[in-house]
Amino acid sequence: MVARLVIAAPSSGSGKTTVATGLMAAFAAAGLAVSPHKVGPDYIDPGYHALATGRPGRNLDAYLCGPDLVAPLFAHGAAGCDIAVVEGVMGMYDGAAGQGELASTAHVAKLLRAPVVLVVDASSQSRSVAALVHGFASWDPEVWVAGVILNKVGSDRHEALLREALDEAGVPVLGALRRAAQVQTPSRHLGLVPVAERRGDAVESVAALASRVREGCDLDALMALARSAPSLPGKAWDPSTGLGSTSPASPGSSSNAGRAGDPKPVVAVAGGAAFTFSYAEHAELLGAAGADVVTFDPLRDEQLPDGTAGVVIGGGFPEVYAPELSANEVLRKAVAELARSGAPVAAECAGLLYLSRELDGKPMCGVLDAAARMSERLTLGYREAVAVSDSVLAPAGTRMRGHEFHRTATEPGAGPAPAWGLHQPRRRVEGFVQGNVHASYLHTHWAAEPGVARRFVERCTA
């Protein structure tokens, strides 16, 4: 049994990230092992969660992975911890568009059988807070709204009025944070600036959040509430076990690449400030499939890791670092040469931009005959996808769910052999399959289809 809390809110902007990250940091500072989690596909908040706890921030996404995997993935991430804190997404009942509760904070809370603490922006209300909280607590009887943390409280008198109203509603107040200048966490076109880009300032921000939460919240009561969560049924997810399931792979494949005693193929995974978006489970699956996973930084490293047999380049903000990435010509040429040699390359969103001919006029790797640029249009949302072409990740016809989140575009948007066919919001093809290169804007979660990792590693040993 893992003690756990879900931090939710009536709407975005109420203070979920402030409270969740502050709680994680405060509990960690008290000597507890804290497991950080984020509902949905967000990559940036988990970076702050990892900074607060010293453990990988993990996502729980019932759309990308399916409801049945949420609890096992949670248990895997939280193994050995004293408490898990799960930050919600958007408003508590907001999920995948047009699909009811699917992937909402409320849905994940139910799957985790976890108590919910509702963070309420109380800046413009007093007694009305009781009606708001009552509505959220009673909307779905299966969601356990166990307490409230009041944010942006103006004064002692204001706090007294709020507490009095919530006493009548029967929902305990577990904390009250005063209205104050917000801890500086800068944002830009896709949300908060990632930790990797501002680590020193981020450390100070997280420490300030911990101090605010420690001063304004009843940590003992919150811990007691977390410990009241019941046991979760079933086993924790395990990458090795997952690889044994029916998933995209070569016929007759096994869960480990190569023969016993063979050296492990080196899979180089892009990291550093320009490539910060990655699910922790991807590296774990690659390792379970038999790879030696080594991180490299395209901003700083002039060579790929020794013995690189395949490259994975995830998401991030290469547009912010286009001049620096372009200036590292030695590495760009090394990546292009590896791709031309037939080594497997999987690129996702930022990786697609890096493999393109140019990004905002700056030369990139030139693996793909495509030009990338910043766009005024934000592309955002869950996607139903089907693999159009056989690739190093999956055979044609493989169905997966993914998520798009970018304010860039490539011309063309798809190659002669597209990566994916997308079914919403309109039918279109997207991405590039070129030899053993798979490049696409679509973010996918490989835990939902572990054979993706197995197939990739097998291609590294072919």
C-alpha cells in the first residue's frame, strides 16, 4: 500500500502546480521518499516534480495507456516510497474531448482509489466557496474529495469566512495559502520553462514553494489522509513483463535482443536543455529489451556515445536553441551519417525538427528533406493513430494513441512514406518513415505498446 494524494482543482490556474510541487518538496525535505506523478501527457511539470523529490516525475494518462495501466504504472513508480503526490490536469472533471471522464483527474483518482485534495482559488469569494466545493464533491459519488486547500487568501478575516463556510459544507480545510507575489516560474509558448533551462532558478522556486506550503498547510493531516487510502489491487507494471505481451514486433521475436552473451546494443537517447520531453518508462523498456541506454546532449556533445547502434530523440524546445544546435555541426553530421548507415532512429516532435533540413533557417541534421519553422498556430490534442508504413517502431496497420503539442510546422508535413494516419480532428497523414528512420510530431507512450521498444532494439542488432 502506498500512501497517496491527488491534487485537483476546479479549473486551470487555481494553483495545482504550486500546491503539488510544494507538497512534494516539503515532504521530501522532511526526510520522506516521495513519488511524483502528473495526470495527462504534460512533460514540463514532471521536471519540477523530479527536482522537488529527487525521483523521476511520471505521467498517468488513461487515454494514452488505457485505464487498466494507470494503477500498475503508478505502483511501479511509487515502489518503496513513503507517499505519492499526484498533480491533476485542468479542471478536475476535464478529460479527453468528447469522451466523458476519460483521462480526467477525477478518472485517475478513481482508478487509484485515492483521496482528492481540491485546490480552490479563493481570491474573489467567501461563502460561495462552500457551494463550489459541494458541487465538485457531490458531482461523482465515486470521487473522494477529502479536503480543500485554499489559495490566494487575502487576510485573516477572509480565511475565517472561508473556513466557516466550508465547516457548514462538511469538507475539512487542510491548508490556506495567502495571496502573495507568485513564485517566479516563467512560461512561454507551450507552458512553463523546463527545469533543464533554468536549473539554478528552478531550485530556488521549488524551495520557495515548499516554504509556502509548509507554512500554510497541515502536513500531518495531509499525510494521515494519504495513509488512509486503501490498498490497490493487482501488480505493479514491470518493463520486462510488459515486453512479453502481444505488441508490435518482428515475427518470432523474444523479449531480449540478441543472443545470450552478446554485447548490449547502445541506444543513444537525446537529453539536455533542448530535449527534455521523455517518459521514464521508455528508457526502462529499452533497457528491458536488451539495450544499453546512454544519454547524450546535442547542445554540448560533439560525438554520439561510443558504439551507438540506434538513436532516440524525444520532445523539447529545439526552436529555442536552433543557433546552438546548428553550431554543433560535428554532431549533426554524426547523426546524419548514422541514419544513412541504416541504424534505427526514432524521433518525436523536437526530434523531427532536429532531423529536418533546417529549423527557422538554421541548418539541422538534414536527414529529412523538410524545413521546420515556428508557427502562429498551436497544435494540441489527443490523437487516434494508425501506422501507415512499416517502420523501426511498428508494422503498418498498428493502432496507437498519441498526443500532439507543438507550435511549429514542417514543409512538407509528411514524406512519401508517412509515419501515421490521424483520425481527428481531421483525417490526415503525418510524419516520415525513411529507411530505418521514424520521425513524427506524435508523442506516444510505449508502455501501452511495449513491442515498440522491443522492435527498435531488435533492429539495432540486425
